[in-house]
Amino acid sequence: MPKIKSEEVGAFFQHYPKVAAVLTVSARDKRNAMAVAWHSTISFKPPLYGVAVAPKRFTYQLLLESKEFGINFMPFEAAELVASVGGSGGKEIEKFIKFGIAEEKPLKTSVPILQDAYVAYECKLVDNKTYGDHVWVVGEIVAVHCIDGVLTSKGTLDLNRVSPTLYLGAEFYITVDRKSVRLLDRDTYGRR
């Protein structure tokens, strides 16, 4: 199959889908939530997690003030909520009230933990560095919230219990096909 080659990058949605999550913050009696797709584990020891945030975002201002943030992984049934918090500005509206977002009490921070999240991390800010038009924010995970039974014995997401929200780019959301999961372990496939 021939490939199209170009030096023009464009919107570059080619690397999607990505797990969509909701970044939450709280500072000065204000809280906010925004959708994020550019995020990743950085280290197991210490447990570090990173997320890209545009510095013009209200969420980023609150994050710098509080020096903490939450990452909430949402089931596909909550994709509309992810799109809603991603498509609205926190300076203009109180998203938790407007969208009826239910919260749980955090353990070690003051960040909102979303009740609908199947997994959520509470993070303390350890670093932030600007790369192009976004800031890569790094936090140490200090607490984890996880719905009982959503992880397998190997610690992976049990797709029979939850369907993650995936962002395809250009405002499209999808989830996984449970029938497509294949175990390709390193002992077998790393030795081929």
C-alpha cells in the first residue's frame, strides 16, 4: 500500500486514539476540570505522571497555584461529560455545577476526584516545562482511587467491567473492542 509523504504536519491526529481523561484542579475556592488526551506515565519509582496543558488554560493557572492535580480516567458512558468539560471554559462557568459532576473526597490533596472515574490519581506537582505551545506538567502520584474489580489479576483494565473513553481526534470519541484483546507476552514474542 503506497504512503503519502509530506513535510506539512497539519493537525497530526495520526497518533490517536489516546485514552481521554479529565484533569482536575482546585485553588482559591475555585475548581476546574478539563479533558486531556496528551498524558503519560513517566516513572514507576517514584510514581510520576505527566500531562500537557496549554498555559492559557484556566486549569493551568489553578494548577500552578495549588501545586497539585488529579487525573480521572472515565468510562465510555461518560464520554459526553469528557467532551463537555473539554469544550467549555472554566473562567466562564462552574463546570461542576453546570454539568452536575459528582465528586469523591480526595485522600492527600484538595483536587476533585470524579465519582464516575474508574481510576483516578491524586498528584503533587514536581515539575513543569514549556515545550512549544504546551507545558508538560509532572506530578508524583500520592493516592490512587480505583473501582473495586475493574483491574485484572495482572493489574490491567478488565474490559468486561469497564470500557475506557478514547479520543480519536477532531472531536471523535470511541472505545475498545473487547474481542480484539490479545496477549502477546515478551517471553514468546521477544525471542522470535
